[in-house]
Amino acid sequence: MFRMFTRLADVVAYGWLGLDPATRSAAAVHFFVEDVTKIFALLVTVIFVMGLFRSMLSPERVRVYLEGRSRWAAYVMAVVLGAVTPFCSCSSVPLFIGFVEAGIPVGATMAFLITSPMVNEVAVVLLFALLGWKLTVLYVATGLVVGIAGGALIDTLRLERWVEEYVWKIRVGAVDLPGQRPTVAIRIRYAWGQVREILDRIWAYVLVGIGLGAVLHGYVPQDFFARYAGAANPLAVPLAVIAGVPMYSNASGVIPVAEALLGKGVPVGTVLALMMSVVALSLPEMIILRKVLTVRMLAFFAGYLAVSFVAVGYLFNAIQL
Amino acid sequence: MKEFKVLGPGCRSCQLTAEMVQREADRLGVEVVVEKVTDMVEIMRYGVMRTPGVVLDGTLVHTGGVPHVRTVREWLKSD
């Protein structure tokens, strides 16, 4: 099914542009054309199809599901719902306040916020299409576990004291959106709206990610990463996590880079650590969350994520899949 | 005269929503006031957890994303 994109890239790179397949520029152009067409075709399809089904699932509803659950049930549900609920980081603050005000533990709320950007249907489909099912399962499972463990840790250490005072005083009004059943036409309209809105938000990250992947793929010598970021270098994993901090992208932008790195022989654990760090450890997200969390809580949050991503990296490098 | 409030902390989608309401109102010749509400306490009073939200004459009519053009026109034509 994906072969048509390879053929298209063959035609563009070797036919129209007349590049010699053995050259570096041909390899880069081929990678770029194949990934751009494949990824955007997948994005449009996936976001549209998901949009049809989930016009019903919203953070408002997640809040109702999570209210009054036992602690562990709340963590598990929070990460699963975090993975499937459409949500943009610009809504982090109202979501945080809304959850906490409903009596949902701060840890479960944070678990939702950790998992939501890392694991979502777009990331899953792209991972599956570009990197195969094994890595998809690994990535998703790790994302869920890191979210649950982070949430549990925050509650065990009673870190709710590191939430800004005013948050506890806010009273949230009841939502009184008209609750009629959506017709097919409304669902289609909603789904297209989602496609436009999500693409509008992420297209630049995706293009930069693919461009970077293409350069790595075409121009970086095959043994370069093996020498510096191979399994033999124990510093490669923490360095990958640190390198990911200033880089900020959504999951769809980082996956083509991961594809190129894996192709150059960088071990799976190191690549996973880099991906998660780029997606989940982001300065813009921290600045947004500063409105509801104290600097201490943000430092703890960033530290916890960094340590767990390093652990994930070492673990998967050690078991060598 | 219709009174719109766009609820959101000033993200791109909120901007687009406010612009769209104003533009469609001008096009249809409907008199409107579009106010952007960025204060979180105020936003939460409406129970909105996904921004942007849209309030029409005191009632929340939409949350979670830029509304469709046709939806905006329906709001403008409603009595």
C-alpha cells in the first residue's frame, strides 16, 4: 500500500530531476518526497477518520469519567484517555484547572498531560507506517507507563502543594453546550475542521522533521552515528535526552528523524529517548503550565521526564530488539 | 446587536476564531461586538476546558477549536 509513495519518489528524484540514484542528493530528495507524500496522505486520512468518531469524546467528558475513581483506576484511565482525546497544548491550563477542580488527583491530571502529546493516533499511525509495529508498541507502552508512574509519584510525594494557590479557589461553571446527537453532516464538518486545524498547527514541524531526516539520510556517512552514538557509547542516551530539550516538535515531526537515525544504525533505545524528549520535554509547554504550577513543580516534572527517558533508552538498548 | 465572546488564552486558534466571527458578520451585515476573553478565571466560569470557546449573548455555544464557517453564519443569522 505504501509502495506507491516509493514509486512516486522514484519518478520525482530519478525521472523529473534526473538525479543519479547513487548520489547523496538523490538519496536525500528521494527520502523527502517519499516521506512528505506518505506522511501528509496518512495525516489527512487518520485525522479525518478519527474526527468522524470522536466528536463525542472531549476533555469535559473525560473529567466526568475520572471523577471519583479510585487512585490507580484514575491513573490508568487518565493515560488511556490522554492518548485518545483530541487536545492541544494551548488548552493545558483550562484542562488542568477543570480536572483539579473536579477533585481528580493532581497526579492523574499530570499523567494525562504527560501522555497526551506523546501518544496519540497520529503518532501511532506514523510510527507504524515508517518504523513498523514493534517500535510502535514499544513507544506506546513506554509512553503510558511513564505517564502512570509520573502521576503516581506526584501524588505519593504530595506535590499538590506545588500547584499555584489560586487554582484551588477557582469555581468552574457547569458546561451547558447543546447536547443534540450529531448528524452525519455535522460529524463530517467536524472531521474536516479537525484536519484543517491540526494540519495548520503541525505542518511546519512535519516538513522540518522530514527535511532533517532527508539530510541525515542522504549526507551523513553510514558509520558516523555508529561511531558516536552507537551502543558502545554509554553517554549517547543522556546526550540524546539533553539534545531533545531545546528541540520542540510534535510527535509527527520527530518520527521522520527517528526513521533516518535508525537507518544509520543508532540503537532503538537511544532513538526512543530522543523522540520522547523532543516531544514531551518542551519549553513552550512548561511556560504555558507555569500559569498553574510553581517553578518547583515544573522542575520536578522536567527532571522526572528526563530521568525516565534516560532509563527507557538504557533499557531498550540493553534488551536489543 | 449580537455580543460574542471568544474564550482563550490568546492562542492562534482563538485569534482565528475572533477574526472569522468579525469577518462573517461584516459580510452578512450583522452588527456584532467581538470581545476576546483571556482571563483564566473568567474562562473557567463557563466550564470551558478546550479553547477557544465561543459565547453568544451570554450562552456558551462552542468549545474546542476554530468553528466551521457555516456554524458561525448560523450563529449570526439566529434570532
